[in-house]
Amino acid sequence: MTTRRQFMAGTLAGTLAGTTGRAGAQAGTQIRISTAAPPSDFLAKALEELKADVEAAKVGLNVSVHPASTLFKQGTEVQALQRGNLEMSTMSSFEVAQQIAPLGLFNRGYLFRDYAHMRRVFDGPIGTEYRGVVAEKMGIEILATHYLGTRQVNLRQKRAVKTPADLAGVKMRMPAGPEWLLLGRSLGVSPVPLGMPEIYLALKTGTVDGQENPLSILNAAKFYEVTEQVVLTAHMVQPVFFSIAKPAWDKLNDAQRNALRDAALRARSQAATIASPTRAASLPRSGSAGSPSTRSIWRRSAPPRTRPMPAPRW
């Protein structure tokens, strides 16, 4: 005969077991993605598309996107991947070069002629070799090469600018690292290393005289509120890599890997839209005025050490 106490105990145990099972099924394998991109930037939106696609595949992956360096500070994500503290990030070629110096070639100003050229390089044999070296030496798998944008100079106050010589003495915010400093010298500026979250206040207070980023980031971060001028230097067509820590990748089953890689490749398709001349020209730049500089002038004026190295295979 079942007593009331036994009945209640059995019912409670069954309820807890069912709840635990459902929670475990819902949780799945956690994939956290850290990026410095502001939430409204197209890179952060592409990651949200990746998240939606992966979760729609129902392969047991729980993806979360953390924009604006809210999970890990900009510049610390790669180390977090390598220590097992983070699953995915939007790694840059500059971060790669900090650990694999010969790949610093890909950080030279004016290396890529345009988006199509960059796409050809990273989607071809050179890109395959690049991804293999990164996986072997850094323990990081590159799932897809995305387009961060074409970097332009953005100044706090208007000034006549036609060549790098006109930017002499300008304190320009740039990310930390020797490759960034070299790129800064190609622009004729005095580089000041700062993280993305610090830029707006630094521009507002005059700690720096300018910053350089793609126009999409200028608008997403509202830098136009604290700057007066855009100089269309087009000094870098910049790739960014949807990357995952190799230990996290190795733990996934085939269905999970396929879903994640396919979603990453689909998400990068948004880059083709933002890279089109029509789309770039339509980006709002309220409060900024483009200077009449041309890419060829800046390319010719760049110091020899910062010009692209010969690459006949490209």
C-alpha cells in the first residue's frame, strides 16, 4: 500500500527528473562569440544571422553573441580562445600576425585592390594555406573570412588633407600592436593605441585627433557626433575571421560542425552587399565631410616599408 508520503516523494522525483532532462536538452553545447563590433554594425548583425541559422538546424548548439567587447576586452579574445575560456571570436589578421610574424604581410596598407581581390585571395589556395597555418600554430580554426570593411580616416576637426604629409602630428587612435603602428606610419599619423569602447570619449575630449575604421563602424558607433571630417584614404580592405578554438571545434560532432561552418559561410554573404559601391556611397555620414583625396595618391605616398610586397601569385 502506497502512503501519501511515498506518493508525494515519487511525484516530486519524477517532476525533477523531467525538468532536469528538458533543461539539459535545451542547453546543448555552448558557443559564445565575442566581437568588438557595435551591436548595430553589419558584422554583429551577421553573427546574429549565424546564431539563428545554427539554432534553426537543431543540432544541439546554443549560440550567444556578445558585441562591443562586452564579454572579453578587444585584444584579449585570441588568448581566451587558446586558454579554453571562449569558443568563438571575430579574429583579425593583425591578431594572427602577433603570433605568426610572416603572416604580417596581410596587414600592409593598400595590399588588396578591392573587396573582390580580397575575396579571391582568401577563397583560393593562399587562403587555404593561411587557414592551415593558423590551425596548426595557433590552435584556432577559421570557419569563414568575412569583410570588416574598407578603413578610412576620420578626424575630430576639419583640416586640409591630400597626402600623408598633411596628417603629420595627428594623434590617431589605432588598435594596439606593432602591425597597427606600422599601418599608422603609412598614413603619416602618430598612432595612439586604444580599445574600441574608449574611442568615442577620447574623440569627444580631444585625447586623440582622429580614428580610422570602416564607414559602417563610424556610423554604428556614432563617431560622427564627435568628428567633423572623413578622409577617404581607403588604406585597407580588411578581412575578419569567424574563428573557433580548436578544442571546442574538435568536440563537435559532424552535424554540429557542418551547421556551424555553413552558417558562417552564409553570414559572410552580407559582406557582398556592404562592399558594393552603391551601398558604401549610401552610408549616412551626418556631421562628416569627405575630403577630396584619392586612393592612388595615398598609395604612391606611403613609405616603401609599408607598401605591398610583390605577390605574383595574386
